[in-house]
Amino acid sequence: MNSERWRAGEVPAINGHGTARGITGFYAALLEGTALTASLLAEATSVQTSGIDRVFGELNAFGLGFGIDENGFGMGGLGGSYGAARQDGYAIGFVTGSMGSFDRATRVENALRSCLGLARLVD
């Protein structure tokens, strides 16, 4: 996954590369209205499909390129990396160099939410 050949490939659904700062900046730009127009963002973040994931058995909802939940929109990546824009007005990016679940990203986000005086996300 870290080879030059993989990084050079254009596989939009699975090989995005970025730093935590870059991912957070992308979602912050979406929240600020500088990356997409308001109408395009509204379309991209409206639920296009939802239901029980046949692999993981959990309820999921997706817009156009984003996972959608009651807290906002975002997308996870390989090994537990994650980026999101939250309805509470903040953006977050978490990247990891090792395989793992999204539990680590949730713990980091809950620490941020605690600092902001916001309720914890469901673990």
C-alpha cells in the first residue's frame, strides 16, 4: 500500500493519500463553503443510499462520496484513518501508519469533543 506504484495509481474509491492536517483542512474547507458551493455540498451530503451493510451488519447511509450520520459527514480509510465534518462546526482528520479499527479515531474525536465541551460520540 505504500509503494510508488500504488501511490501513482488513480483509484478514487480507495487510494486517497493525505496527512491528518490535509484531511482536516479539506473538511474544514467544506464547512467554510470554500471547497464546494452550498448547493453542491448539500447534494453531496444528502443520503443517496442507506441500509444494513451486508459485510459488517451495521446500518450505513451514504451521500455522494461521504458517509452520512447524525453528527455530520465523512469517510474512513484503510487501517482506521478517518476524516469528517461535524454539525457542531468542526473538522477532524486522523491517520495511522498501522492497521486498526476506527475505535482509535473515535477516542481521539471524543477527546477533542471533551475539550470543546461537547457530548461524546457513541463508542
